[in-house]
Amino acid sequence: MRLLKTLGVLLGVGLVLAISPARDCAAAVVSIVENFDLAEESGLHSALEDANSAFTFVDDNAKPTGGRNYIRTLATDYNTEDWIAEITYTLPSGGGGANTGYFGLGGADPDGAEWGEPTPALYLQVDPSSGQIRVEYDPGPGSNDFIKTTLGTPGFGTHRLRIEKEEDVLTYAYDADYIGGPFSADASAVFSFVTDAPALNGTNSRIFFGSQSASPSTTFDDLSINVIPEPSTLLLLGSGLLLLWPRVSRRRRS
């Protein structure tokens, strides 16, 4: 019994370290799954915020209701961890410029000098007139955003976006005509966190998405953020299990 308790403690400590690394900031970097099915009744995931109350949650998706705004993580230091973030969006035809969609990493503060675009941020932008997807960088309020690259033009319809961070490397991608299941990139581009997004740091590195109200409007669904445990945490957990294994084996033989 004592052995089982010890094993349970080691597993618990390892999982806590893997899922919720210690932080000095108010909100910890955590994995998030939000499909918006219950957001209307129960609110958003506790690690997300709709800072300006600019979205409604109907038909199991997130729909903008006002000017250009963003749902974003409470934690501002996603620059400190490795992770994979994905979201599905549906772009209708006929919504005009208001239907521009965004998914990115950054502060996600609407820039009043630039039609409410997110700043500072390195983000995927969906052009509402053609469905073209670009990667753009906006270093700060009032500054012009810079087109880093054009990924492709999946057009109108339902598609899935993905951002992956591994150390200094950021990979932006999309999966066209998405119908569910594992992500399969139709196009991707790789950037350096340090050289391509120098304005981002531990105070403004949120994962976010957004648009603005239109008729019809771009909608979002199935947000997932998977924080990848640090190798040291996994090593600690694995080492504890290996140390216990001889004792488990001896007890089984006896």
C-alpha cells in the first residue's frame, strides 16, 4: 500500500509539473480545448477572455457582434513554452472587409489607428474578398503591418489554421476544406520568434483569434492549444517510475 501511495505521489507531481508549470505571473500557460458548445450557457474556458464582450456563442461557434475584437488567452507568456494551437473558421462570401479573420500570437490589442488590427502580433490573416491566407506582423500601435508571406488561397468555406511553436521556431499553416480529424497542412511557413516577431515578450505573447461583425460573419470553432511538456519534466517523471520498478518487481515475485 505504501508503495502504491509513493507511486501515486510521483505521478501526481509529474503531471502537475507537466500541465501547469510554476509561474510568477497571474495566469499560467495551460493547454486549452474550447469547442464553444457550452460557452453561451457557462461562459468561455477559464483560461480565455473576451476582453470587450464582442462575441456571441450560437450554433456551437464563436461569432463577432461588434467592431474588430479578439478572444485571447489570459496568460501572456506563451513565448516561454512549446505548443500547438489550432482553430477552425468558416468564411462566408459577401461579408466585405469586416469579415477579415485573424489567428495569431501577440498582445491582440485592437489598433485604433489601423482598423482594429491586432497589435503587437505575428498572425495569420484571412482576406475576406478571396479567402487568401497571409502571415503578417504588426510591431505596435499605429505602425503598418508587414506581410511576411502568402500561404495560399483556400477560398470561402470551412478551413483550419495551425500555429506551432518549438523553441525559437514558429510554423504557421492551414488545412483547406476541413471536415474534422487530424490536421493535414496544405501550406505552411516557418519563422523565427526572435527575428520575425521581436516586439513579442513575456507580457504580450497571448494566443488569440478574432474578426468583426458582418452580414454574414466569419465564425470560429474548435479551438485547441496543446502545451508540450518540457523534456526535463518528462525525464523527472520517467526517472521516478524507473526507480520504483525494481521494488514492484520484487513484490510481484514474492
